[in-house]
Amino acid sequence: MQDISFELRGEYIELDKLLKATGLADSGGHARMMITEGQVRVDGQAESRKTAKIRAGQRVQLQGQPAIFVLAPQG
């Protein structure tokens, strides 16, 4: 599995929106369900806040899926 690089468009992205934007969740509801079930880790720690603000430099991991590396906006 190859890791995913995700470039922010602003200061942050909410966790559920990140999972949907990267295609790891089929919908926002699916993303929120995975977070609630404890399947998501941010920087190695379990994250249960659906709208946690994910910023540049953070790493998000979903069980059995590639890691997402969040990058600062270019430009």
C-alpha cells in the first residue's frame, strides 16, 4: 500500500472531510462511523472527534489502509 499525500487548501481540514476527500470513506456518514468505532489514529493516537482539525505535518491512519500525510498548501 502506498501512502497518500494530501495538500491542504487552508489552515486545516476536519477529520471526517479528510477521509472522504482521500477516498478512504465513501461518504461523510461512513467517515464519521469509522471515527466513532475507533478505527482512526492521528499521529499514532486514537481520535474520536469527528471534526478534529487536521493540520499540515499530521499523519492520519485508518486500519488496513494507507497512511495520509497532510501537507501545507503550496503557493
